[in-house]
Amino acid sequence: MKWHELTISTSEQTIEMITNFLHESDADGVSIEESGTLNRPRDTSLGQWYEHPLNDIPEGEAVIKGYFQEGTEIEPLIARLRVSIDGLREFGLEPGDYRITAGMVDEEDWAESWKQYFKPLRVSDRLTIKPTWETYAPAAEERIIELDPGMAFGTGTHPTTALCLRTLDEELRGGERVIDVGTGSGVLAIGACRLGARRVLALDLDPVAVSSATANVALNGLEEQVEVRYSDLLTALEADDDAVPADLIVANILAHIILSFVDDAYQALRPGGTYVVSGIYSNKEQEVEQGLTAAGFAIERIAREDDWLAFVARKR
């Protein structure tokens, strides 16, 4: 079977939004390749290996590929994507002089080839992400997240996901009720359980993500601890929900989406509860800080990797 391959060369700060645009356009798969330059700073504090090949993608840029079934009307699709990408500037995200090209590929050329670059990754003191197709012998202190992300965003390699996992490792002590908003592949929900959370409610508005997260939760044998729901942000919560009040809420989305439900997150947390938010590019730092503070949160610290941020806030 052949597929349409749309290639978008753009800036790294627009990766998550453009990935979302492709999924909303019914892409059957999305791949992301960032700069492979040796000048790129890498966190090796936990002995991580970076096996992504060197490439000629300039620093700060990325190549995103979306795959669509044969028969898809590509030209109208490209036109809609251009409107969406140009609109990112209204949110302070600069796609730069982006380019969109189209071609045809065989299914086997894209469905499996990306897996050679997804290796076991130690993302925090206690957490290691292991692809299902890799063999790996963990050390005694390692807690393994088995993952097959499929078409859902979230392998743990992106700075925003890694920041969240490291923060969960620092915050969770065991027995907590956790809500994961925008769960994607379910990697954060599974990680929270591996770190001792008693119950995790994983929410996502994308049916592909809900399916992927559900499969990954089962793969890790956590069906009794993690509930995956299709939900628009926090609207799935009810007053008598066992997940509320939560001890910790984690949201790895984008700044303007995080700010759209910041008051709901405050209400869903117990007093003294923790709110971890990521997916925030550096140019949105002040706006997110002001929004969290206005909602009543106290900012405890900000974790950083490359130009991405994660806020750790506390309900007063």
C-alpha cells in the first residue's frame, strides 16, 4: 500500500502544534526529526545515549512528516495546514520560513523505520522508558515504562515529556491520586504509577491518543490503577469522582491551552496539591507564570531543558 507523505520543515518550537494539526487532519502517522548537530547540548547526567544520527537539519529547526492514505486530496489539505501554521504567530510561536512538500512512499518505508532510533532511555533517577521491541536488563533501582507510542505523541525523548517525568520522580512519594491532562501515549500516567501513585486518571481529546494510552496501560499491567478517558481537558471530572481532589495534576500541552483551564485545575487539586505544567516554550514563561499566580498557585520552581520549561506550582 502507498501513502502520501507530507514533509514540513519548520522551527522546533512549533513541533507539538503542527503534530496536532496533522493528527486533526486524520494523519495515520507522524514522525519528527530534530537537529542532529554535535553542537546541540545533551543532558547526559544519567548516562543517556543519544543514538539519533547526525543530519543536516539546522539547530532550532525540525522536519515533521505526516502520512495520509492514498486517495486523500492533498492540495486542499496543504492549504488548510498553511492557514493553521501561519496562525501560530498569534500565539507567539514562530514557524519561520517553513516549507511543505508532498510525495508518495510505500507503507513499510515509514511504519517501521523510525523504530531503529527509539532505544531504551533513562529519563530520571528511577524511570527508564523501554520500547516494546527492545530487550533490556534494568538495574535494581530502575522502574521500567514499556511503551509502544504508535501514532500518539510521547516517547519521552522530547524535552517537555522528559521534564515532566523527572519532575514526577521528584514529587511523588507513593499513594497519590494523579490526573494526567493530555495523556498522549500515556507515558506520564504510566510513569506516575511506576513511582507509586495509587490512582491515575489519564485524559485526552484525541481518540488516537486514548486508544494508544489504553493499549500502553494494558501493556504495563496497570488497568486497575490507570483509567483512560476521552475528555475535553478537565470537563470529565465530577464532584464525586474518585480522582478528585487530586494530589497532583500534570499537563504536558501548550501554554495557551494550559491557561484555558488553570482555574479548573486549581479546583480539582486538594489544598497543598501540586500542579506540574510543561509544553511551554521560553517566550511564554512570563505569561504562564502570571496565569498560574492569578489562579492562586504559588510557583515553587521552574525546570528547563533547551528552550522548554516545566512549572511546579502548589495550591495555596
